[in-house]
Amino acid sequence: MEDLSLETVEKFTIEITQAGMDIIDREGISLTFSPLEALMLLDILKHEEQNLRKMADEASPLPMQIHFEPS
């Protein structure tokens, strides 16, 4: 039988701090965002959510699609 398990690899970590938000990759390289910059990034991601979901669905190796609906 074929093994269909997917291995997950942590590419980066997001930390919310008193100073804002840090995104840190596996090598320890980080991007630091002030609270205002983090909110601007969030706004951009929300605006692009449909396009990002479509690209993720098209790139998915899974034979089925998983969709999350906000509650």
C-alpha cells in the first residue's frame, strides 16, 4: 500500500512580542514588524486571501481539497 502521509517542515516561526511581530526562519534570520507594520501585512493578506487560497488549491498534491470557513 502506498504511504500517503505528508511530512511537515517548519519553515519559519511567527512570534507576537511586546514590540510587534517577528518572523524567524530555520537559520535564525528574522524580520521584525512594528504593530502598525504587522497590521498592514495582515490587511494585505486579507485582501489577497481569495487569490492565495486559489493558488494553494491548484498547487495541492492532495486528491481532495480542504476549505476552512470562519465561524
